[in-house]
Amino acid sequence: MYSYSKILILRFPKTEVQKPLVCHLTKKFDLVFNILNATILPRKEGVMVLELSGTRKNFKEGVQYLKDNKVDVQKASQEIKRNNKICTHCGACTAVCPTSALNIKRPEMIVEFDQQKCSICELCIPACPPRAMEVRQKANSFFE
């Protein structure tokens, strides 16, 4: 059986955060998921980064199921980058980073970014006052 796997960013509206939609991906579509990061934001929207695996057909059907249930689904072939030219090393991003990909190096007091630890949750983007954190996307199709 052909296995297909992608990392996805799911954004759940507040009306859907209490529903076990991700669990249904296993039961209804025979997909395997690995939650890399999940949070419920202050306005109660949910954000989840997960790796989803299964057959290509089931993957497409599972993604459509999520979309039918008002979940915004984005492929995470994108990555978070820091524009070092405008970063002021204020540290605001480190307070919201759930994986410690962003941390303050002491005694220099500079913000370090370890992209290998980044779960692409995007919480650093609105937290950054000079907007040095940004999403860069690769130009390829969703189901490549």
C-alpha cells in the first residue's frame, strides 16, 4: 500500500475546537497522525501542526473532511524565517514559542532561532514587534 505523508497546519474555528475531528481521520479514513504542536488561542480558535500519513486517496478525502468541517488546512512545506536585518533581539518571540526554537542566548542577550525545533505554529509572527519573523512558502501543489 502506498504511503503518503505531509505536515499540515490546521486552524479550527471556535465552533469546532471541541469536536474530535482529528481522531475521525483515523477511524473514517485510515490515516495516522502525529501532533507536533497544538494550542487554543485566546479567542478560542485552535491551531494544530500535525503530520498526517496514509494512502494518497485517503489523505485527500481526510483533508476534504476537515475542510467540510470548517477547518482551514494549509500545507506546512512553508517554513518560518527570521529577517536578521530587522530583528531587534527584543525577545518577544521567545515568550510565545512552544518548542524553544526561539531563545535568548546569554550573556550576549541575542535571540537565536533553531529552525530544526520550529513546529511552524506561527505564534512568533504576530508577537514580533518589528515583524522580523515571516512565513516563506515553497511554490508547489498541495498534493505533491
